[in-house]
Amino acid sequence: VQIQVALDRIPLEHALLITEAVRSQADWVEVGTSLIKQFGMAAVREVVAAAGRTPVLADLKTADDARFEFGLAFDAGAASATVLALADDATIDLAVEVARDRGAEVLVDLMGVDEGRRWSLARRLPPEVVLGAHVSKDAQARGGRPVDLLGDWASGRRIALAGGLTADDVPALAGRPDLRVIVGSAVTRAQDPVGALHDLRRAAGQHAGAAS
Amino acid sequence: VQIQVALDRIPLEHALLITEAVRSQADWVEVGTSLIKQFGMAAVREVVAAAGRTPVLADLKTADDARFEFGLAFDAGAASATVLALADDATIDLAVEVARDRGAEVLVDLMGVDEGRRWSLARRLPPEVVLGAHVSKDAQARGGRPVDLLGDWASGRRIALAGGLTADDVPALAGRPDLRVIVGSAVTRAQDPVGALHDLRRAAGQHAGAAS
């Protein structure tokens, strides 16, 4: 698996320190929606600067106006950005188009959509688009787990998983090099974020630093 | 009608000048999603300072994490903030709860939902919640008009209308003191934003400065 460390609901200075600490061990660093809404694209620019060669995803959760929002994120140095699967198809298609024009990635956040919508997007969107199986923070209170969203629709697609994941969830996902696991507080709120990331890699059956 | 001037996709300095120019004639000033994602809560704080006594809405378009996002907006001085009707009910209910606790308003953006969802929210949500009939920017390219979204579900509710509206749309809406019309580029991209706002008031059958 690949591991993306998501920075959410923490002071920007703290986010930058975590970025510098984990960048050599993380495959991706994510600037969470909370940081974007609090600090705007300054948060993306600063995390990009702190991340060195590790690519940064801007969790825009775009619901509309994809050309403008994706342009902002890529101008700020993001290598990927997110659009909501709940959004209009026109918005998703614009996000895909802008990402392609800019040589960047788009992750479609499947939060809140049903299996029919997952199938429809998996069939329709180009193969480079990442589909993110995601249980929203507010819905996690009901006990939903992102792994329960996986199914045949995901076959052959680039997939990311997000929503309250910890090292306990990772062994079942090991050995899938195309799967990206997105972890937030399990790393960012750990006493030792680098140690927590090592634990995740070990749980995935990986030596620290190896990405597979 | 009430008129809300939405600031989107313009430099922040320009947004502040427009705010100062229109504040005595606008019932609400909106910090658009594009300004929030570009500049974060600094955009809300600065527009609030420029708006004087005119209340400011933060167009967060919250899709998740409503407690944190609504807290940010109200801490920055917003009197109202938006949550997506596409979001989980748990997210919408948290937005309503935080707004109530803070003595602020919540506007549920009905972008992208069907009539069944509009009915369900209109029946379920407390009466102080504003329901926003909205055709997204990206969907406007297909020719949708927000007024076409109105129907019996809106009866007895506080309603806002948004999506490419101009002075031509306003006469049909005159005489509804509870209806809020949200206008963006029709004011902000006019040669004379104050004159454009006067034209909207006249089209609504109002003398300049009168709100009804």
C-alpha cells in the first residue's frame, strides 16, 4: 500500500513540523479541508515547501467551480486535488480536465454516494483518476468503515481509502501496491508521528521506507 | 426581497472595495467559496470588517466536519454559513446545532439535490434554517435556472435563490420579503456595482435602500 498522511484541525506550524518529520516515510502528504478553509492556499504552499519531493494533495472537496478551484491548488504546488463524487458530473469532468492539462492527479471523494454512483464513476472516468472510498468524519459517528465501501466496482481502478483508519485496519490491505491508505489523526495526533507511521508500514508488511 | 451580494473569483482587495461600496444597500454580503479556499478565514475577517453593520455569510459549502468549519466561520465574524444539502444528515444537523448555539444562521445549499431531498429537508429542519435553491456554476452551462427549482416544498420556508441571477430575474420575485436573492457577477463585475445594485432594487419594485 501507499500511505498518505492527512493534516487536519491542527495549527499550521504543527502541520509543517509533521510534514518535515514524515516526508521521507510518507508517499503523499495531504493538506486537509480544514486547513484550506482556515488558511487558504497559503497552507498548500507552505506544506508543499515543507514536503520537499513528497507530493502534496489539496483536499479541496470541490462541489462546484472546478476550473477555478483546481487551478488554485495546482498553482499553489499541489500534485493532486479532490472533487466530490456528490458533485455534478460537469464539475467532476472539469476537475479531470484541469488535472490532465496540468499534469496533475485528481482524486474523486466517494463520500456519501451509493454503490450505483460508485459503479457509474468507476466505469466512466479515465483510468488515471483515483477513486477515494471515504466515510465522512460526521458519518463515522454511526460506525461506518471505509473498507466496507469496497466491492467489485473498485476492480482495476486506482483506489484510496479514508476515514478514521488506524494500524489495525492495515494488515487486511497489505500487498496492494495500487491502494492508497489515507491516515490522519492516527499519525498527526500520535505522541510520536514518525513512530506511528513506522507502525503503519510494519502493519502493511513493509520495512520502513519501502513503498509497495 | 432581500439582496445578498456574493464575492467570488475577484482579488480580495477588490472584494473589500465592493463591500464598502454596497454595504448600505445590500442586506447581506457573501464571502464566496472561491475567496475562502484562496484566502481562508482571513477573507471572512476582512470582509466582516469592511461590511460594518451589514451581516456577512461565509459560503463554506461544508460537506463534512461541520462543527469545526462552522466554528471557524463564526469565530471569524460571519453571521451565517452554508452546508451542502448533498452532505450527510449528521453534518447538516451539526451545522444547525452550531449555528443555534452561536446565535447565527445556517443556509442549506440545495445544489444538486432532487425534489425528494428538498421536501425531506423542508419538512425536517427547524424553521429558522434558510433553504437555498441553487444551480451550481458548472451546471449553469446546461441552462438550469434557480427559479425552476422552486415549488410547493418551499411553502412557508425561508428561501434563498442563487445561480447566475440578474436584474431580469427579479421582477417575478418582487413582493416576497422572506425571499433572499443572491447575486454575484451581476453586481461585482458591473462597471458600477452600486448602480447595478440600485437597478436590482428597482427591478424588485423597491426604492434604493428600502428592504422589503
